[in-house]
Amino acid sequence: MKNHVFRPLFVVIGIIVLVLAARTFYVPKDFGVWERGYMYGWHRKGNEADWKAFKVKYKTSAYCKDCHKREYDAIKASVHANIMCENCHGPALNHPDDPPTLTIDTNRSLCARCHARLTYKASGRMNIRSIDIDSHHPEAECVLCHWPHNPKLGGKGL
């Protein structure tokens, strides 16, 4: 074989050797999968205490169920059943200790995340009822006519 075959091969081998050499300097010695295996992925053993002390920001809809039973039951019986409360209300990090941290966002752009009319048909989101957000009552908030926990009830749920 000629040099035009070996030169690129040597370059590739050189790059691999450089990456492996750099890895020994940059990857911490306590990085691995450890005794729990690949189920929890790669992590630093020396960093576990930091992650155990980390406060969970999102708490799922099950966290809301006991105190907000009426709203929880309504949304679970509606077309919005698979949407978590925190998608619209924000993270429940300090709730109920600090109730003002959990907001009720009535901005039209929040509804538009799912309900804005798409101009292409290749999306699975085409099954979601959509509106033209610019022409469908642009002066009003959506919640004036649509109760988000059960939109088919209209504004009656408020």
C-alpha cells in the first residue's frame, strides 16, 4: 500500500491516543457506575452527598392531589389529563410553605404552546385542537372562556 492510505490511518490512531491520554487527566478517579450498575448511569462517587442534599424542583401532579382535590379530579377527567400541574403553574419547589412561589399563569402564550395552529401536517400534535392565536379573541385571556382544568366546561369552572 502507498502512503496515501497509511497517513490518514496514522492520523486517526494519533487522535485516538490523544483522546485516551487526555481522558486520564480530565476524568476524575471516582467517576464510574459503581455498585448500583448502569441503572443510574455514570456519576462521581464523591459527589453523591451533594445530590442527596439537592432539593427536587418538580413534584408531579400526585403532590397536588390532596390539597387541590377539586382541580385535580377535574383535570384528570378532561382532555388535559396527561399534563402535569407544574407545566402551567410552575415548579412546586417551596409550595405549600411559600404559596406565592406557585403562580397561576393566565398568559395566552402558555396555551399557545400546545394550541397554536401549525402550518405543517407532519406533527403528531395535529390531533390537538388548535386556534389562530392572533385572531381568536386576541384581547382576552383564554381562561375567560376556557377553564384549563376541563376546557369543555368553558368558563363555568372558574
